[in-house]
Amino acid sequence: MIFIFQIFFIKMDVMEFIPIVIGLIFTLLGFVIFIEGAKFALLPMGEQIGASFIEKKALFMILLFGFLLGVTLTIAEPDVRLLAYQIENIVIILLTQREIIYVTALGLGIFVIIAILRIILNIPIKYILIPGYLINLILALFSNEEFLTVAFDMGGVTTGPMTVPFLIAFGVGIASVLGGRDRLTSGFGVMAIGSVGPIMAVLVYGLIKGGV
């Protein structure tokens, strides 16, 4: 599609277009290698870690590990870092790139804990998603529009190629060890719950920073 638009519409200078093509090739190769690596390493490892913690009945450790996992994966998430960079350079806002990333990571980490507790306690997901988004909508009424748009965009990009494979595998691993649980209904939904956290965290932080 890019080549079609370049030939018929954009008609960029060839010397300017060549670096774009090289970048696209590297992006494609890198993403393919990353996905294969996640398939063979992250998914099995996440599932095994989740299962082993439950087997040892180490509730505090599994919650701590889930929180740290959510935080570190968000900080490493390419989509999060790219969006934070764009926000800092394009939008006139009170948040720096580093603040945006860390606040988003903290929000996801907290809600990963909630997602793990939901699996362990076998709570229907609607009892978490509905109140979570209601709180976000209430916060949205009092938030500056710039913080509002940033918050919901950050909630979207946290579900990227770093966080999704590991956290879902982690949840499935926990659900697979718990007796009488369906791996599908119990193990999945971690990212659905997790995406509530970054939105809430950015909105709350925006209100604290004076973005009303």
C-alpha cells in the first residue's frame, strides 16, 4: 500500500524514500523474529511461572511478581515508549515522557494484581470491568481534554507485543493449576482488566498535576 501511494500520490524523492523502505524492512524482520521468540519462549515461560507459584501457594509472591511484571513490561513496551515520545514532542501537556511511561506502568501493575485475584477468587470479569470503566468515565468528566485523550491512548498501547503474550500466558498458567476452572474464561481477560489501570492512573495523575 505504501508503494502504491508513493507511486501515484505522494511521489516522494527517491533518496528520501529509500530510508523509509529500509526502515520498513528492518521493522518487518524484527517483528517477525520477536513474535517467533514470544511464541517459543515468553508464552511457555509465563505459563510455567504462573503455574509454579500457584502450586506452591505463594499468594503474596504471585501478586508481587504480577505487579513487577506489569510495570517492567509496560516500561519495555515499544508502543508505550513511542506514544509517550510523540505526546511529549507534539502535545503541550504537563507530563514528561518519563512520567507518562511510569504512571502508565504503575496503573497496569496495580490492575494486573486485580486480574490475578480475579482468577484466584473466580470472580466474573464484568464485576471488575464495569466499575473500572465507570470510574474512568467519572474521572473523565473532571479531566482536561488533553489528559483525557492521552489516558485512553495509553490504555490502548499497553496491550502491545511485549505485555500481551507474557501476561495472558501468566494468567492461563495460574488458571490451569486451579481445580474446576476453565482455562479460557479464567485465564484470559488479564489484559482487558489491565488496560483499565493505565487510563485511570493517567487521569488521576492529571488531576493531581492540575489538569482540570
